[in-house]
Amino acid sequence: MSTVARTNTTLAEAAPELGAAQAHFQKVAYPGSVDLVTRELLRILSGRLSHCMLCRNLRLNAAIDRGFDESMVRHLEDPSDSDLPARQRVVLRLTHAFLTAPETFSAADWSELRSYYSDEQVAELLLDLVRFRPGSKLMVAGGFEPEGDDLVYA
């Protein structure tokens, strides 16, 4: 896939109201109150499940500064087999279920998630999932996906 954009038109230019809505959403929803390391794990797993090279390989320096470590991604697809804290493992189970089979996230899973996160934080995690999945597809469709699987730091 080429890193050259297929268009020079921005969302704001193509659909001004949608571009404004996206900008407002970003302003209201972020930075949020869920820790950035957990959100980074959610984002990377979402990228893996979306088959987006950029999303699965981008590492945010702000998350690294707050304790994200590359060793944390080893078991993203099977969080039960990791040494991540339980609060992060349940978020990874939510991510996997949300993107593959939502009905598999059980009442017990919801209860566990809510034992670690407030309703507002759960909403933030779900918004991240809604934002990252189409965002990764937009990167691919827009021709912005990198050509290789090299880690990128931003």
C-alpha cells in the first residue's frame, strides 16, 4: 500500500459539517480520564484486529512516557495469558469482543469492567473503539498506511 495519499482533500473540505463534528467530538471526548497506557493497548489491539499496519505499529510517545512498554503487546490477543493488570486485561477482552463477537462479552465481564472503570470511562473506551476501527480503515482507504510493519513513534 502506498504512503502517498490518494487525495489531497481533507474531511473538512469534503464534508464541512462532518469535519466540524469530528473536531468537536475530539475536543469533548479527549484526552479523557482512562489512563493512556490502557488506551494505547486498546488502540494497538484494534489495529491488529483491523489489519491496519499503521494502527498496530504506531506507538504514542505520550503513552511510553506514562509507562507503556513494548513487552505489553506480546499477549494482546489472549489477555488471560499475560502479566498485565486485571483492569487492562478486561479492556482487551472488551476490545476483542467489540470488534469480533460482541455477544461474547458476558455479564460477568461487564461487571468486572465496571469494577475498574466508571460509566464515563466505559463510554470513553467504547468511543475509542468506535473511533479507532473506522479510523484505521480510513487510513488504508486514503492511502496513508505505511508500506511495511515497522514501528512508528509519534
